[in-house]
Amino acid sequence: MAAVVVDGKAAAQRIRAEVRERVRLLREKGLIPCLGVILVGEDPASLSYVTAKAKALEEAGMTSRDLRLPADTGEDALLAHIAGLNRDPAVQGILVQLPLPSHIREDRVISAIDPRKDVDGFHPVSVGNLVLGKPGFVPCTPQGVAALLREMNVPIAGAHVVVVGRSNIVGKPLVNLLSRRDFNATVTLCHTGTRDLAAYTRQADILIAAAGKAGLITADMIREGAAVIDVGVNRVPDPAAKKGYRLKGDVDFEGAVERASVITPVPGGVGPMTIAMLLRNLAQAAEDWGAGGSKALGDKSPGDKSP
Ligand code: NAD
């Protein structure tokens, strides 16, 4: 039986409606959430992401402060812009669009963001909080994946989740998030050093592909009835397409749809959820700000101490 194809756009719309309501309450108190967005250079994909984010913010009743900097901007100049946004009380969230030009050290830039405004969840403090099971900002794509699984009523507790890809923005935070006690999955992380990838993917109740390799996951690598989440967004040349390329996921969709029970399409699956989660993180940052500082970071809970 063919899998249920997840409508990521519809799920994202539901989350965006919740965010709009939270923003309405904030605006009643005189606080309009604002995201400081820094884009260095003119990478077309980055430009289109930034434009999509600005549109989504506006629809949610939030605003953005866009800084478009030339590709030859120096690292120190960029750090000075971040310091300005850190100090600005009208800005509650900061997003530096990645990737940055190669002469700029990404880790230095991310570490310069005030963790209370780290709505991307990439700052080492946010990463630490995630690992410790403490409240804090969780990166948007992993949060979107978890929310989609919940939307689809896919049982996560006790399930074997196999994640393919160990990036700092998708794979690693997914492993940390889904192994936390509130999700309680058993998680296996596969990467380029994994011998016999298929031997692992075939054991997955939930298979999450985030490798950035079109068609890497074929039908024979999927356990019958598994839930398959395709994070990959790959441009594959297609002369018949208007833009000369088509977007494809990491999963061979046509084959996988016959084996999985639930599957996300590309586009229209995880992508829309990522933006929705950014809006949610900004609403959280603004609420915490309005409450006089970050609740998340001021939290004194002992963290997730589950054995
Ligand atoms: P990345 O290139 O930083 O990391 C990819 C990871 O996959 C690496 O850790 C590597 O070890 C692993 N990998 C690559 N080839 C492999 C193979 N053959 N076998 C096993 N592991 C392999 O990429 P990323 O930033 O994590 O993004 C991954 C994909 O997800 C990309 O296609 C990206 O465009 C997409 N993405 C989508 C969204 C979204 O919102 N939908 C958000 C972020 C990234």
C-alpha cells in the first residue's frame, strides 16, 4: 500500500496560525517581534531564503531588519554589525544567513550572537542546552521534523530513528532532540564513515535523510511500513524545467512511497516547517524579552537527567 504523503505546507500553516496569535498578544502589549537578518554576498539560494523568511515574518505580524552586506565584507565588520543587533532592544532575534563567504569564520560569527537572540539555535550555548535537555533555542529544521512526526501521529517513543547526515544544523541536533526524554527515541547516526549504510537504514522505524545527496536512499534501503522524512533539497539539472533544474530530496520518492507508511515530499515537506519554526523561535525570543530576559537561558532546571 502506498504511503501517506505528508502535507508540510498545511502543517506549517497551522503552526504559523498559532504564532500569529502569540504575536497578536505581544503587539497588544506594544511589542512587535523583530528579526535582524544579515546576508553577506549575493548567493541566489541565500537571497531567495531571506526573501521567503521576510515574507513569512510579515504574514505573522512580525518585522525584520535586513542588513545586506557586500561579499567582501571583513569578519570584524560583520562582528560589529552583530554587536549592534545584540545591543538593539527593538531586535529580539538574529539570523546570519549561511553559508558565509570563505574568508569569514562561521563559528566566530555564530558565537558572537547574544544567545538570548539565537533563534537559529546554532550558538554553542544553545547546542549545550539541547544536549543537556535544558530549555533553549532548538534549530529550526530538526524542530520541524519532530513537529511533522507528531502531526502525523508517528510513534516516536521507543522507536528506532536512523538519521543519515551529521551536520551541525540538521543531523546532530536531530539526534540530540529525538533522544531526549520528551521524545524518547533510540537514535542511530549514520554519516560518510558508515560502513553498509543500508544495513542501518533497513532497521529504522523512522528514517530521516539529511545527506544532501539526491536519490541516496532507495526503496530497498527502507523497512516496509517505516516513516520516511526527507530533509534533503538538491538541485538536479532538468532542461525541461523553467529554471533548468528541479528540486529533489535525498530519497528516491517514487520507489520509497511504495514501501513507507508515511513519507514527506520534496518540495512541500520539511522545508515549509523550517520557516514556521523560525517564526516560532522568534515569538519565543520576543516573549522572553518582554518578560525581562530569556526564560530559556535563566532556567535553573537540572536538565534531562534520565539515565
Ligand atoms: P551537510 O552537507 O552539512 O551535511 C551532510 C551530511 O551528510 C554530512 O554530515 C555527511 O557525513 C552526510 N553524508 C553525505 N553523503 C553521505 C552518504 N553518501 N552516506 C552517508 N552520509 C552522507 O548538509 P546539511 O546542511 O545538513 O543539509 C543536508 C540536506 O538537507 C541538504 O540537501 C540541504 O539542502 C537540506 N536542508 C534542508 C532544509 C530544509 O528546510 N528542508 C534545511 C537545511 C538543510
